[in-house]
Amino acid sequence: MMYPDPISVTRITSIGAGPIGGGWAAHFLARGYDVTAYLHDTSETEAFHSILNTAWGSLTDLGLAEGASLDRLRIVTDLEQALEGAQFVQESAPERLEIKQSLYAQMGEVLPPDVVIGSSTSGLTMSEIQAKCATPERCVIGHPFNPPYLLPLVEIVGGDKTAPDAVVWAGKFYEIAGKAPLLMKKEIPGFVATRLQEALWREALHMVANGEATPEDIDIALMNGPAPRMVSQGQCMAFHVACGAGGMATNLDQFGPALKLPWTRLEAPELTRELRGRMVDGCNDIAGDRHFEDMAAQRDREIVAVLRALREARLD
């Protein structure tokens, strides 16, 4: 299949009204695209605009592309109407297989075959999603990290029936659209970043369950320990650089035996009502009386500050 030149794409259809769908719509608008947002029902419009407005403030602070405007957004509740003229589709429907399969069955019939479809799914595979699509070869995973309008990562992988050139095309398109694409080698549940995040999450739950730490303790440790370093170096390079000239070889030779020590428990603990209560209460204590929108806005301001600082440091 001959797909269009990624740089020629100007019209995006974004499917989904939640934080991911709304976040993607904001990202594409900020990059100067024309965006048609498909919402399942008009009742979702207010929440969608709330996400968009929160995102737009941070995107404006970070710097909009030439021609970027909220006026380039169109909201519709009819799927066929939403797909008219689309040159790329970013699907962020609810994480239910039957919903996604139904959507892809419809899109497979309506969209021209040279329009690539990217799914934001975090828990399903493309092989599952594309099972009922008449044109599965152009369907890929385009999994962002939340919030998708600020964090650059997008993980890309095809399913059993995806054409390799569709995966390559998606990688080029996302890069042009201002993302940091990661083309995965294999289709695995959870992709790369979410699996790493899940390992942290499971260990955190174990420590809370065993009375070893509170949610606040865990967040203090991460925010003031690994997190600032990871802005500059990922886990692998952090360990490589930490051991001086010997690099990763010295790290593995010196600390390899510690892998046998009981420093982690990768299996998830049983999510009892008690553990659930500890986690919910602990996070509510941290949040205090702050509203979700205020906390999201603060998060976004701080991410913008980090991204700006990184940009300036890399230009020096």
C-alpha cells in the first residue's frame, strides 16, 4: 500500500472524549493540524472542553506551532461524518475490546485504505483489536504516555495482520507531529513504558500492604530520587554512568549478585479491601482539598518547566 507522505497530513480525526482522546486532540491542534473530534454523545462535550482548555494553557506556555488554533477543532457525534476527509485517525475509545473491535469494523469499511489508524490502547493488543477490521494492514498501536499533549513518548507496534510499512509510516508521522516515537520489536501486552511503570506500581503496593511505606513516602522517594535523574538519563544509562569509566560492565560485575537479594517482588500483591483503602486514603491525604483540575494544571506547569529546561540545556 502506498501511504501519503506523512508531512502532507493536515487533517486528523481523534476518537474519544476522555483524558487521552482530549489530550491527543489538544496536541494535534497545538501542532497546527485540523482536528475532527468524535464524541460518542453530546453529554461528553463539557468534559472534553475541560480537558482541552486545561491542556491549551500548558501548550501555549510551551509554544504553539505556526497556525495552531482551537478554531481548527470540529466536534461531531456521527462516526462517518468524523471520518470524512481524515488523513490519519487516532483512536482513544474506552478500553473494552468489543467497543474497539466494533469501531475498527466500521472504520475498515468507511476509511480509504491508505489512511493509517493508530490506537491509544494501553491494555489490549492490535492483533485483538483488528480482528474484525476488513483492512487490518493499516492498523497500528500508537500508545502515548499521559498527558499525551505534553509527554513526547508514543509506542508503536503492529498486530498479526499489520503491514510493516504502516508501522514505519506511523513512526515518521508521529515524529513530524512532534512526538518521540518508539518502534517496538514485538507485540507485548503493556508495551515498554507501561510495563516498567507497572513494576514500580506493584512494588509500591507491596510496600503499602506490608506497612513498609505510605503512598506519600513512595512519592517523596521517587520525586526526590530517581525521577529528576530520569529526566536526563533512563534507567540503563543512569547505571552505566554511575559506575564511572567501567560503565555497565562494572555495574553488572559489582552489583550483579544483588539481583539475588529480595529487593523487589514482581508479582502483584492481593488487592484486598484493606490495601485498597490504604491506597485511596493515602492519596486523598496527599491531595487534601485540591480539585482534580487544579492538580492536573500544577502537574502540567511542572512538566512544561522540565521540558523547557531540557530544551534550553540541549541548545547550550
